[in-house]
Amino acid sequence: MTEPAVRATDLELVSKVREGHTASFGELWHRYQGWAHHIARSTTGRYDAEDIVQEAFAKVLRSLRNGHGPREGFAHYLRTAVRSVAATWGGRDCRVTTVPLTEDSAVGSYAFEVSDLGDLEQPFRQLPARWQRILHLSALQGLPMAEVAESMGLTVGAATALAARARGGLRQALAAMRHDLELAA
């Protein structure tokens, strides 16, 4: 008769991550990502909960790799990280100054640059604003991901993940549009 496997505590997993066993962080992700999404959704509706959670987990992992992070409770620390990311993004957006562009401006406006996408325009405009922005910067302007991440206040990893979700969302919107066209025909 075999003994049942003993489940490691959160603090044991945190300790392993600090020691360099980053695979243990995956277990923390599996335990808490659903709960973290709930916290993100209840904290703000302004940003995509998945983006906030990704950035919060990345923040916690960086902290653990640097020998810091939670000493008592992982859940409380993660909740604070989720709220911190949402607050930081909200505060940063409030400080952004928009400058109206004149017609003769050499710099194209965001609305102008995405106004002639042909069949892509409608699905593109259905995407969340952050997805539109990352696709605009990475795909339409062709900026390197490091510049895209910096301009959006994200890590390169978070920007890469956001871009992948945005591309997937655009593919789904295109597929839905094709499906609607087929039904109409």
C-alpha cells in the first residue's frame, strides 16, 4: 500500500522558487490563477483581468528570484500584487497627456493609421483597446517588442503574452465575421 503524496504548502513552494526551482512557481500558478482573475475583475474593469494577472505573477516571480517576496502568506502577497498592477496602470494612464494632432502633422494619428484595414477593420475595432494598441504598435508600426513593452508600461514577457492574446482574439473575430458572412449568404 502506497502512502498518499503530501502536497507542498505555499511557503514550501515559495522557498523552492527562491532556491532556483522555478518549476515550483507553476504549482502556485495552478493554485491561484483563477482566484487572481477574480481579484483582478473585482478590482477594475478598465483592463483585461488576464493581463493584470500575468503581470502580477511576473512581478511576484521577479521578487522571489531576487530573494524577496512573501514570508507569511502567498495569497495575500499575490492579491496585493494584482491590486498594485491595476493601480499602477490606472495611475499611469491618468498621467498621460494627449496632444491633438493637426491635419498637416507628419506623425499619423492612431485613428488614421488603422482606418484603412479593409476587411480587418471591423474585427480589429471589436478588440479591447489594449489589444488594439499592442497590435498597432507591434504589427502595424513594426516596433520591437522591447519598445512596445516600454511604451505600454509592461515587461517584455507581459507584452509578448498580450500580443499573442491579441492576435488570437483578432483571429477569433475574423473567424466569427466569416461565419456570419457564410450564414448571410
